Amino acid sequence: MKLLSFYKWIAGSMADFTSQFKDNEVLFNQARAYWSKLEASSVIVLVIFLVLGIAMAISYYQPYNNSPGRHYKPIHWLYFLCGTFVLTFLLTWCYVHFAVPSSLNGVSMLHLKLALGNALYAAGLYFFCSWIWCQFNLPTNACRIFKF
Amino acid sequence: MKSVTMLMASGMSTNGYAIVPIILDPHLDLEEKKNLHTLIEGYQDIYNKTTNKGSLNHLEGFFNSEIVTINELNNQVNDTQQASGSKEKFRSYINEANLAADDINNYLVQTLFSSKNLDSPLSVGFKGNPNVGTVVLGEMIEGADWFRAFKQHCEKDDRIFIISSIFGGTGASGYPLLEKKIKGSASQPAVKNAVMGAVTVLPYYGLKDPTTSGSDIDSANFYTKTKAALAYYEKTVLSDYLYYAGETSLIQVYENDEKKQDDKAHFIELVAASSLFDFLHREKPETQQFLTRAIDDAQNSLDLVSLGSGYKEIVKCVADYKLLGLLINVLQTEKFFPLIKNRGFDDNFYKDAPFQALKRFTEIYDNWYHELSTNKRAFSPLNTDNKKKMEGWVKTLSLDAKDDSYYLLKMIQASNGNKDKTHENKFRFFLQFAHDAINYYTKKILK
């Protein structure tokens, strides 16, 4: 399964990426090879958002709300949402930048778009986990803001 | 009795006993007496709401013991509030007018009682005159509905405790008389044989010069009267436990206004109240016991260290209730507190009668503690001013809770850990969780 297709909406497809090199066969082949390498590493990108999205939700609803400081207030939930977004963005960008390096044109933008997409997925997952936590009465000291 | 009620509200244990207060004060119009009745009613109201009028066990912690008035026990007996006083003058009460001027009994009356004594209406108490109280109270007790009701409802294993001052009129004369009447109740063995205790409060405040206020009470006589009464008590009192509470000198001087008697709550009253709780935890002694309670260091403002280890439980109780007062104020504005959804502690709950009753009681409690902490000598073991640095809530001790959020979190945890499905009494849950939260941190005081 091509996992990068999850990010097509923001990072585009291989065809979109390689099309800029269609006039130069060498660069075109390098771009295709790079995309394949990125595709092979995409499972880690996916793991980053899954792990961070879930871990941040668990951290918020369990240890963080087990410590004093009125952490049950929604503003703290928002802090964690932002934290999830920023952390996922940075970790994804660092990973693709250092694990799948390339000097090809447009790679930096591709990395940024991937990181942004992954951060948005993580934030969505954090929100989904929060909804599950509130709806199904999982143990927490936080305010169940998504229980209506 | 005010201090007893406050300590009970704070969580002081009565060892399973329900308290049946009988307040003997012929002073019909005394505001303080009316306030006391209101306070007791407030306590009962809250207690009944926590127990669903007795269908649930009492709580651990705040309001954990029952107060029942004698008229509730007896359904319709007149309360002491109405029955014991009379507008009649003492002169008329003893039929002095029937004595001939040269009657030897008249000379005896003139010797024992001053003109002021004879002209005093009985409805204002005996105003520091035990010689008057002794004559009147005996009959007042014997003929009173409350005394008959008391004898009727006193059962085996019930206990009797008398709280009185020794330097006034009503208490000083009333205690030995009452004790004599109780011990003389041969036809009621449960009354006669009940374990009995008493606390007699020695002089702890003075009154301003009576010549300027026109009062009949002169505090210069307090010590003389006390010595005389103590000499009498030594040979006559029959209580199993007799507690003494008093001051080393009359540090505080109040206005000499016998109509108002607007005296502030005092540390010695708290000490006297604590003797009741001590008594309720003791076994029947083989011989009569005389007890008193000292402080470690005679400071003008007493904290946990100067009070000494014997006061830890009292300090904890007062610290606990003051923290409850803080939570009561904080929680009403805490819009995202999880127990709003989990337990229904919402705006309607805070507007509802039980919470409002608790709030009113707490306002009286705060005032009581303020008086205690500003009186001479001051009982001031708490530092309640800085809500941001609450580790210093109890002076000379550092609590682990640094601010109110620690208590709020423990309340949530107590709620989450509570699986009690036997009732849906939100008010009871509120007090239970608040106590669990507070006790988690303040139990350190007892170590």
C-alpha cells in the first residue's frame, strides 16, 4: 500500500512531484528514486502521527490531569492540541529531512507539506481520542468537554 | 455550645453519640441565646440533608454526628428557651412581702440578698449571683418540662455532660443543683447511673467598671466567687469526670452590658467544648477524675506549636472547615470543574437549599473563627490570607497542597474512586469528596 497517498491532498502525487523534471531525464529519474525512498520511509511518518496523536491524548487525560493546577480547563486541552501539532510537525520534518535527504528542487517544500499534513492528522487523531475518552467514560480527572 | 456545634461541624467525633443539648438560661431576650438556637437548627438541617433525614449513615468528616433537641425527642415539650425564664421578680418569687418586718426570716433574706438581688426579674438570668440562682433554679429544674422529658428519654448507656461557668450566677449555681437532681433520680436508673461529666469554666474575661455602665455585675468578684464555688464543688460534685478550663488572668475585658452580653468567641470556650469530645471517648472511671488542659507556651496568639500537641485534633478540625469554606467559594465560579458533569455540582446545585444552608452556616463559622483569632488570648493557628501560598495554611507547618487546585484535584479523584450507588444525594457526595480531599493534606497535622 502506498502510504504517501494519505498526504496527496497536501503534498501531491509522485507525478506532481516529478513533472517539474520531465525535461531532464537524469533529474527525473533521481526524483522518481527519491519518491520511492520517501514512500519506503512513509510508514515512520505515519507512525509519528499515530503515536503522537494517541500519546498526547493519553498524557492529557491521565498523568497531566493527575497533577494539580486546574488542568481540567479546556485551555489546557487546547495547549495539548497545539503541542501535538507542533511536535508532530517538527518530528516529521526532522525525520524526512535527515532520514530521506535530497538536494532536488522542491524537496524542502515537499518536506514542509508532509510535516504539515502529518501535524494536522495528529491533531485530528488527538481530537478523536479525546472524543472517545469523553464518550466512553474512560478514567480521567479532566473535564469531559466532548460529552454532550 | 456554640464551640461544640462548630467542632462537630468541623468533623470532631462524638464516638457515635448523638448530642441532645439542653440550654439552661433564664435570660429570655439574650440575642446570643437566640443565635445559638439558630446555629443548632442550621447544623441539624445540614446533618439531615446529608443523611436523607436518617435513612443513610452519618458521614465521615464534616457534620458527622447528630444533634437532636429535647423537644424533638418529646415532640411537643416546651423548649428551655421559652420555659425557664420568667418576668417575675426574685422578691416576689420568694414571697418576701409575706414576711413581717421583724420576722427572723426577713432578716435572713436581707442578709443573704441585696435589694438589687431582690428586685431582679428572673428573666435576665442571675447576673453573677449564685445565691439567687441556687434558690430559683432548683424549682425551675424540677418543674420544667424539659427535665421530665430528659428523664423520660435518657436510656441505658447514654451519657450526661454539663457545661457551665463558675464565676457567674446561672451556671455556677445550676451545675451542682442539676447534678444533684440527676443523681437523685432514683426512679430512673438510666439517669441516675449514667456516666456523667462536666466542664466548669473558670474566669477568663473581665467586664468594664460597673459603676460607669450601671450594671449589676462586677468582674472584680469573679475570682472570689470562683474560689467559694470551687471550695463547695470539692466536696459536693458527683460527676465521673470534672474538667476545668480557665485563663491565668482576665486578659480580655468586655463591655459590661448585661442586656446584650455581646461577648466574642473565646479560646477558653473552645477548650471547654473540647472536653465534651474527650469525655465521650473515655470509659467510666473507677474513681472520680479531675482534668484540665494546658497550652505549651503562653503566647498572646496561639498557633500549633504554642498550643501543644494536645490541640492537634482541634487545629485540624478548624483548618479542615476553613478549607471547606474556601472550596465552597471557589467551586461556585469553577465553570469547568469536572464534577459539574460527573456529579451534577452545577449552578442549580449551588442555588439549592442544602448548599445555601451550608453556605450560611459557613459564614457564621468564619465569623466565629475570626472572633477566636482576634480575641485575647487569640486562637489563631491558621493563615488563611494568601490563597496562592496555601502550604502555610496551618502556621508553623508546611502542607503539601500549595494552592486550592490541589484540593480540587483530590475532590475529583475522590469522586472517581467512589462507586457508591446506594444513594444519589449530591449534597452528601459534595461534603464527602470535599472532606476526603482536605483530609488527604491536613492529616499531616496529626503526625
